[in-house]
Amino acid sequence: MSNAGESPAPPASIVVRGARTHNLRGIEVDLPRDRLVVLTGVSGSGKSSLAFDTIFAEGQRRYIECLSGYARQFLDQLQRPDVDEIEGLPPTVAIDQRAGQASPRSTVGTLTEIHDHLRLLFARVGIPHCPNCGLPIHRQTPEQMTDGALAFPAGTKVMVLAPLVRGRKGQHAEVFPAIRRAGLIRARVDGEMIEVTDQPPKLGKAKPHDIEAVVDRLVIREGIRPRLAESIDLALKLSEGVVILAAESAGKWEDHVRSVHLACPNCGSGLRTPEPRGFSFNSPYGACPTCQGLGVVDGPDPGTGEKVPCPACRGARLGPEALAVKVGGRSIAEVSALAVEDSIRFFDELRFDPAREPIAAPIVREIGGRLRFLREVGLGYLSLDRGSPTLSGGELQRARLATQLGAGLVGVCYVLDEPTAGLHPRDTDRLVEALRRLQEAGNSVLVVEHDEGVIRAADWVVDLGPGAGPDGGLVVAAGTPEDVARSPDSITGRYLKSGPAKEAGGPGRIREDSRWIEIRHASAHNLRDVSARIPVGTLTCVTGVSGSGKSTLVHDVLAGHWRRHHAGPGPNPGPPASPAVRVEGLDAIEAMVVVDQGPIGRSPRSTPATFTGTFDEIRRVYAATRLAKVRGYKASRFSFNAPGGRCEACEGQGRRRVPMQFLPDLYVTCEECRGLRFNRQTLEVRFKGKSIGEALELRVDEAREFFASQPRVLPGLNALHEVGVGYLTLGQSSTTLSGGEAQRIKLAAELGRESHGRHLYVLDEPTTGLHFADIDRLLGILRRLADLGNTLVVIEHSLDVIAAADWVIDLGPEAGSAGGRVVAMGTPEDVSRSEQSHTGRYLRLRGIAPAVPDRPKGTPARRPPGKKAIDSRRGDPDHPA
């Protein structure tokens, strides 16, 4: 084993010397600039420590040093990564899978900045329509405005207002003298009436304001027309064509906007001149006034327990005026609701009249380019109004990648964290092309990745290891993919050299007397009357390209049906996927366990030890020590979540939050407890020489040895080791875990419990973040659960897992509206024969499940007699696709 690759260092490199961040052991590595470089290795080997916590962190630190002294005063606690030297480092940009604070206002459109261009397009070339009667809006003359005001009931009090400032920040001191020069003495400022004097009011300069001059106050009666017309003319002159007629009704004032530019010929309603902020649901000028731009109301539907769309905007988030402006016959909400693929076609077919074409062309060109970037990274099935909090980590990262493709930066080092997470092999090829585009534009692309296709496509590969945690942190091999494949010390190289396993299928658990779960007539999201079968007591993979309907079928239909019929008292799990859906055969299942990639806790206080229940047993161990008994300490004393034993300076978190004003908050080690979470008295209690705080800093594999004499502690630790997260510390915060790590910890929690079979396990891409070697270990766990009689339904793209499954349901053939049906269903060999299945094609191309002739008579059946594999060419014999 060597600490550097055998190949000579490439020229023009990012040179890293003496990197010791986390488990890195003083490594030295040269990464070629302006190339596609992949960092790989088993989980926990130090890939992210090198890519994000060393290289990106140093690039961020150097950027901060370039800021002004005023800005740096907020950032003085940003520490340099533990590295001797980094040379040749360009500006760095991280594109990771962390959602940060998932704002309910964030969408795919806002995240990729496409919505900003849409707002500009609709404001500049959109055709306004009347929100009331739907007719195109025309300009309104002053005479029509006067007639409209005189239509108010006699005796109505009316104010004629000239809007001078609309939603602009600043103190606007110059506006009030202008009002006095016009001979007016009153103004309405942010809804409040004031007298205009020589001393203008002091307004907050950081707050947007509305200022309207009060031109006249009058009462509708006979003979008022000349005065009203004169006041409207003056208001139009002062405000450049807009007047507000405020009428009192039932003790409340209601504004009626009139404009010489826009007015409905039928009902006389007027609209403000369209402007970009009026199409933003994050602005009070565009947001629906009922839901404030969130699309949902606060109260849940009493029948389902779920939030319901806003009754005013029906989930569109925008007010009626914004929704009344159309381009190509569609509102901005209707365009945003289209899938990316459909949006591309819409804008390709969009045509404008000669007067609007010069304005619209550059905007449409920019929108089209960004939409194509989304398609390139495999997100063509998403809609622009899809909420960012609903995206998976991989989808979120690829959306950010598409934004960077549209930015067109040059000379940047992009650092990505497993961008293939959640991608079908078909979509991975597109992603590699997108990464190549970034690299060929003159950027360095550094990718933490396990996907074989990405590794083989790289210019340079650095394999870290050889193990995880303290057993990793070394450069095992570095060079081209071919160089790494030839390295005798590289686990990755051995998999690259030998290729994937050739044997397909599990141990043949499907027998002639197997029981089945039958799903019939499932329609939800893009599923279209789907029927599928799942053998009980087996490992079933649900596959298909991204967006084909896998999560809908498994989570919404299968898991949702179980909850509705077995959850009993408690929150309503939601409406059925469709009224006609039937799920039969669940009587063979006693309990359901959903193991997804959601975080293991909602706060940094959740850790692997607390989630699996191991920490409860560790606290009892410390409470049983001699000193704890003498002092009367109970197990609760050793909890960092409750007052008493914890450090109150950091409230048991071991870190303090430092607000960073305009940058993300920093977390620094608590000076009081030095990161150990507990107060001095609690830390004085020791077991085998370690305090409870020091025990939390042990890695799982270290803790197995430390607590070897404690039989009640070991089951949880052994389960964590078995699922491949033995490199994590017991007290590692849930906010630092990847989605794959969180899912494996959940799986460990289940393994730590006694199982008698007859459970339904639902897993969502459990191979996320796993190396080839870790996938082999995971497959062993899944097979063990199936051998106990449990039924496992796994959403997965890994060809190794698909080939090892007993049964495969392949959805598609494409994403979104072009998907949502069963393309092929059967054993892996059956699916590999399907000419319509993308999954089958890749199984054949990769040699994992090659097409084979039908088995001779006498071969153990892996599907019941009389049941053929479903292929989209033939359809389901029981239920046509």
C-alpha cells in the first residue's frame, strides 16, 4: 500500500499536502485542474473530508479573506482546515445534497432562476386579461374612469389618490415637497393618512413603502362630475396614468385601481401595468392574499388530515391579477406546472407578433437553455412549481448543477457530492455529459462518487481507504481509471477490473405455493391504472428511470394502503391513491417498516446512538458505576437533552451557533465543556476510564470493543456495524449525515429488534452513498431479512441489487406523463429480455443479467406456474397495461 499513486503527478494540479481533516492521515495528493476528477472509496474512507472539509473549505476561507474588514468581523471564527498546504486552488463552488433550511416558498423554478426569467417574460410581453370576465384588458380613458366612479351609490365617500411610490424601499423625502408644490396637503403613507408639512415623515429606508397623494375627498351626488373629472385628470398627471379611487363601504375603504393603460371593456376593472414583482409569490405584490404565496391553507382537510390547496388560488400561489396575464394562452402558473420536457416543447412552439418578438426572443432563449440543462442532468420529469422541500438530495443537487451550467462560469472548481444519487443508469449517461460540459468550459470538476459509470468516465480517479474511519484516510491509488483498476491495493480497482457480478437473482425464494400481494387499478400522480404483483417473503426491486412513478407506487399506493387499513387510531394517513385501487394479500403481513432517506431526527440532538436506543443502555451503564451511585445519579443525569447533567452553556449540543448575518451560521466548539456536552460533575463519572462525553466521541466500531462486556449495549452497536456505518461516532449529529447514512441507521434500528418474519420492509434507494463493497454487505442484510420470511420492497437503481432480487417491477418507459405504467415484471432474467425496458437493456449491456433461454423442465420455478413476465409489448395477461 502506498500513500500516493504510481503514475506521475499531472501538470497544472491542485496540490494538497498534509491533509489531516477528520480521519485523513496527512495525505498528499495532486488533482489535475480543468479535468473531471472522481474521489471514491468505501463509505467513511475520507472522501468528503478531502473534497468538502479540506479543498472546498479552504477555497471558502480564501474567499472570505478577500472581503472587506467590515464583513470579516462577522467571520473571524472561520477556521482553516487541518492541512499543511494547498496550491493551485481556483475559486470553489460546492453543489451538495443538503437542503439547508427547506423553505416552503422555494420551487424548482426559483432554485434554478427560471422563474425569474418567466416573471420578466410575462411582465414585458404578457397579454393581460380581466380576472373577472376573462376578456383581454384594454386601456381606459379618463372619461370612463369618471363614469365608473359616478356608478358608486349616491352618498358614497370617495378619495381620489395619485400613487407616487409603490413598494419601493427608501425614505422618499423628495416625494412630499412635490406633493405640496402640486397644491395638495394630504397623503396616504402605507395605508395611513398624514398631513403633508414642511417636515417630511421619517420612513425606514430598508422597508418598502406605498405613498399616494390625496388629490380630492368627495361624496357621490348630483353635480359632482366636473369636480371628479378634474381631480382624476390631476391624479393621472401626477402618477403618470394611474389613479386609485378609494370608496367607503360598510365602514371600510376599498381601493379601485384605474389606468389609462389597462382596463376591461366589459366590467371596467383596471389592472396595474404588469411588472416582474407582480408575478412573484414571494412578494406581497404578486402573492395570493389568502395563502400569502404558499399555495396551501393552514388547516388540514378534516377528511384526510392533509393540507389542502388554497381555495382562492387553487395552489397557484399568485393573486388573480398575475394569473390573468397570459403568454401563448397560458398563465405563468400553468406554464410552471408543466414538466420540464413539456415546457421545452411549449417554448419551442411559442410565437410572438413582430412588435413583441425583439423583446421576447432573448428571454425565451435564456429560459429554453436553462430548461435543457435540467433535462441534461436527468430532471426532465420535474415541473417548475415542484416545491424544493419535496426533492430528494440527488434531485436537489442536480437542480443546483443545472443552475451552474446556466451561469457559464469559467476557472472554477466545482465540488459535487454523489450527483448520481437517485439516477437510473440511463440518466447517469446524461449527467456525465453535463459534467463534461462544465469541465470543457474551463472548470475543474471534483466529484465524490461510487457509480461505476462516472468513475470509468473520469479523467483522474483518487481511491481513498483502505477501510472506513480510522482504518481509512489514505490514498490507496490515484491515476486514470485504468491505473486504479490495475492497483492491487484498491478495492475499487478490483471491482473495476472484474466488473459486476455475473450471477443474477437471489436464492430462488419464489415457489409454486408462494403468496402474493396484488396491486390493481392504481392511479396517482403519473400512475395510470397500474397493476402489479409482489411475492411475499422475497426481495422485490421496483425500478425505472427517474420520475417513472416508483415512489408513487411503493409509498403512496402500497404503504399508503397499509396505513389506511392497519394504522388504527391516530393521524389520518391520507386519501387513497384512487377510488378503484385494490391491494390484496396484505393479510400475510403483520407489520410494515418504512426505511427512507429522511433525517433520523429534526434537530442536531438526534444521533446514531439515540435513534437506535443504544444511548439509553449506555446511560444505564454509567448510572451503575460506583461514583454515580454514591452521588445518587440516575440514568437521566447522563442525558444531554435534559437539564441537570448537561452543559448549560451549549445546552448539551457541544457546539454554539454563531450568527453570520449574510452567510450561513457557523457552529463552534463550546468553550465550557470543550464539546463533551456535559457539565464538570457529570464528566467526573467514568466507565473504564472514559466519561460519558468521551464515550459519545467513540466510533461505532471502537464502541463495540469498549462496551464488549455490556450485553445490553452490543445489539445496537453490532447492527450499526452490520449496515456499514461503523465509522460514525455515537454522538454524530443527524444534520451531518447523508440520506444514505440516515437510511442505514434506520435499518440498523430494525435489525436491533427481534424479528419473527411476516414484516413488510419498504426501502428507498438504500445503496445511496455506498461503495461496491458496501453494497455487497447490504445485500447480505436484505437476504437475511428475506430468509426470515419478511417481504422487502426496495426502490433501487443499482444494477447489482436489481440482479440479486427475486422479483423486479420495472416502471416507465419514460418519466412524468410518459411513464406511470409497468414496462416489465418478473425475475431479473425476465426483465433483461424486455426490449422496451431501459433497465433490461442495461442489465444486458452490463452483463449482470444476460438474456438466457427458458429453463429446462425440472428447474426450480422462481415464479408461479402460468404467470408470464409482463412486457410492454404483450401487456399484463390479467390486466392490460
